[in-house]
Amino acid sequence: MTAPREELATLLLVDDDTTFCKVLSAALEKRNYAVTVAHSVEQAMPLAKNNPPEFAVVDLKMGGTPGLALVKALHDLDPNTRIVMLTGYASIATAVEAIKLGATQYLAKPANADEIVAAFSHIPDGNMPLKMQPTQIENLEWEHIQRVLREHDDNISATARALNMHRRTLQRKLAKPPLRHN
């Protein structure tokens, strides 16, 4: 028997992938969260202002405003909100930025409901555990490109000019995700 919705912990799920939201929302509701779904930062902001959530799951890259802006806004609304940032484009630079803006944890997609719930209990201490394995040059390049892209508000042309790179070359590099280590 589950508790009435008004007694459950409130959770705001923000991701532009509607199928992912449906699946994750159902899984989180089974874990006793009252889930509200939004598919953009613009859609999420009024929901958060009307009822600041206790928990939030926010995608980094969505159409429109990036998820980092929502992390900051949610943290400004209520510093006690436990925020997990999800991304298919994991990099150390964005992870550090997300934590600085108020995220509790940063997870690479695909992440399941159990990993997300476990991440809510993570206590950020400013020391992100880093693998002792040296970073490959391709990953360093990817992280640098991501940082410059963010500095230019995700504008590909401006980023290509700043990197002194042809626009198509940049698009090709962005389409190829960084290498993963186990």
C-alpha cells in the first residue's frame, strides 16, 4: 500500500525525451515519489516556482535553455532540493559545473531509477572522485570543445570560429562521443 500522493516526496523530472520520461516517471513513482514531468527548462520553471520540489532529475542537453540553468534556478529556489543531473555527454567540466551550481550528483545516461535514487543520498563535498586512469587525448579534446561550446551558448558557428576549426569538422567531433573506460 502506497501513501497518498500529497504525503509522497515531490520530484521534478525534466528531460526532452518523452519516452524516457514516461519510463523513468513510472519507475520513480513505484519508489514512492510524486513525480511531475516537464520537457524543457521553460516548462519546468513555473512548476518549480509554484511547488519547489524536494528532488529533481534534470537532463543537461535539451532543446532551448540547457539543464544547468535549471539546476541553478532550483538551487536558488530551495538549496535543500536534491538535484541529479543526467547527461548523454558526460565530461568532467560539466560535472564540476553542475555540482558548483547546486546539483547533488551527476550521472551519465543511461541511468536507471535505482542509480538515481542512490544519487539523491550522495553528499557533495567539492571533491569529485576521479579515476586514476590517465585521460585520453580524445576525451580532453571533447571536454575542451564542450566547454567552448557552453561559453558560446551552444552556437556551433561561433564555437567553430573560437576553436579555429571548420564548422563541419566541429559537427563531426560533436557527433562522436568521448571514449568510455571501465
